[in-house]
Amino acid sequence: MRVAVIGGGVIGCATALALAKRGADVVLLERAVPGSEASSAAAGMLGAGAEVEEESPERISYFVRARDAYAEWTEELRRETGIDVGYRVSGILHVLPDSGEEREKILRIVSVQRELGQRAEILDVAAAREIEPELAPKAGTFAYFPDDSQVDPPALVRALVAHLGKMRNVTMRIGAVVERVLLEGDRCTGVALASAPDDGETIVRADATVLAAGSWSSLIPGMAGAADLSPVRPARGQVVQLEERPPRLRTMIVNGHAYAVPRGDGRVYCGSTVEFVGYRREVTAGALRDILDGTIAAVPGLAHAALSATWVGFRPHADRPLVGRSSIPGLFWGTGHYRSGIVLAKLTADEIAQSILG
């Protein structure tokens, strides 16, 4: 079976790898550099507590499985490519608001996690500072998810691309701009390219086509017949990289909309915003102020860290993640993950491969 995958972010690359390992002939189509958009801009939190948007046992259990799949997956990638993707279990401490809906939501997540047999607890500041001494002495109370983990997304994408490059049944076409999805009758039969810089075919015939183009998914022509394509739009997120010398922060911290993710080597990723401003790439002063105010309030020592980089990414926002079969035969979804694309990547890839190959 031949499968075309549109999009070379972490979802597209992971899906291509899952399909190729199951024997499919895969053509990966990427218009720019693999992972150059939301995948490389993400902080890489693998959270089954702090990152869950819904409090249902089914959804939380799904996130737990997605998070836990990374331990074996990242070891496989390291073994096959020699690339360390920065996987480590560092835990998340989530500052609880004093009151309100957000506090009640986090408390429900902790309760459901415990019912599912997961480690999750509520800590006062003294207990939290035993885990993470860098916390502010008056930071309040915390939800603690000790088994939540992290990866370095740019390294993850490099490892996925390197693994795909070693597989004989994978063709990666970089700089391939998709003109439209081919529809013949009521069925998707592949992809037409506006340009083919590798001098290859501009018509890519495929038994199955996977749309994994992230925030650009709704812009692909030919989707008008897909009644189940919830509009996917970009949600801009701004991120700040700080550097501590020597490294001090060890645990991931979430404080409202702000977070701090220590990489262990002195780098600390701080984010993030959620802005529906189209594809504007500006890093703004107000956003940096809000991000740093939130992180420094929880971890005062970060005020002395060097500010070494800033960037933006566009998360693919939709009413719900779009994964698996579409309403058009031959066309499959792998988009709309919003803030959860990294944590859900492995599980999404396996689900799509199962949907296509059975």
C-alpha cells in the first residue's frame, strides 16, 4: 500500500514512521523544513495532568497512555539514530489558584488521576519546596504530577527524520508544495503538487492520504467535501528561553498560563501565550512581560537568568483533535491537536496507521 503524508511536523513524521514500520510505502510531503513550525517551537511537556483539557476519566487515561508511550519510543529512536531527544521524567508542579473554575478543574484532574491509579497529590508550599527548592516561599498550594515527563521537540524531530531517512520504503520530498488533494468520484486518490523541487512527479498517487499539515490543514484545497473537517486555525504561542548558570530549576512549573520547563543543561523554556492573530510571527513585549511575570512569581531565581532566545509557533486549534478516518474514503486526519501535539504524537501515529492498515 502507498500512503502520502502531508506535513513533516512531529505528527506527520511519527505517522510516516508508524506506517513504514508496518510495511507501507510512504511519501512524506513537506513544503519547508521538517518540524520547522509548531513542532520545534513547543516546550515538550508530556503532561497527563497539567496539559489535559478535559477532566473525564477516558481523556485523562488517554493522555496517560500517550505520555507513557514515550519511554520505549525515545529509546528506540536513540538506538536507531544515536540522537538523544531529551526524554526525562521531571514531574510537574502546578500552582493552584486560590479559587475559581481553574482550581476546581485541577482538583478534579488530581482526583481522577488517583482513581486511575496514577500518582497525583495536593501539596502545601513547604512540601512542594522539598521537591523543588527554587519555588517562591509563598507560592501557595500545588498539584503535583511526579510521573509527567518532557522531551526536546527539535531533537525529537531530528531523530524522527533521521530514522525515516534510513528506511527504504520512505520517500521524503522536502519543498513539495501541495496544490490540492486529488478527489476522483467520492474518493481521495492522492495529492497534486504545485511544485516539485526534486524534479519528481507532481501527481502523487496514493491508496491513502494523511492530512497532517498542522495549522495549515484547512488551507489545503480539495477539502470542501470533507464534512467532518472542523476548521483548523493557528493559535500563536510565544516562548522565551532563559539560561541559568549553573542549572538550578529541576521540575517543570505551571503557574496559570505561564510555565517553565528546565532542560537540565541550564536552558529553561518559558511560555506561553494563546493568540488568534492569524499567521503573524511577531514576538511582542506584552507577551514576554506576561510570561516572565508568571514564571518569576513562581520561581524568583529566574529573574537572574539570561534571556537567550525568543520565538513563536502556531498550534493547530480545532474543536477537537482530528485523528483517523475522514468522511472521504482514502483520506485520513492527523491534525487539530492544539496544545497537545507533542504528547499525543506517538499514540496518534499508531491510531492512524491502524486505521489505514488494519
